[in-house]
Amino acid sequence: MAKTYDLKEGEEIDIICLEQYGFSRGAVEAVLMANIEKISLFDNLGHVLPMRSPQSILLPDIEKPSPIERTRRLFT
């Protein structure tokens, strides 16, 4: 179930996703896409910029990504 999250100045979008979802791979992109109209709240590195008033973002439902498989070495 999607929920709202109240932003705090200086937070990072990847840390928010890690704390809320338990993973950040794919979650950061999904959260930013769900909040495209609020993209100006973040700097280029994903930090929350200083705000004039309290802001919140939508945290959409996201499926946990499948585990990354280890690659095999072709040469030894």
C-alpha cells in the first residue's frame, strides 16, 4: 500500500528508500517517478534541499528486486 513520507532537510533519497523498503536498487527510480512534480525538492545527488514549508512525497508499492546473480569467470 502506497504511503506518504514527510521529508526532512538534508535526507538522501537512497537512504529513505533503504529505510522504508529495505533496498534501494530500483526503489529510488520508482519513488522519483512517482513524485516527478516534486523533483525540484532534491539536488543532483539526491539530497533534500532546504524547504520553505514541510513537504511530503509518495512512496509507491514496489516489489523487492530479485537477488543479483554472481557472474562466472570465463578465464582463470
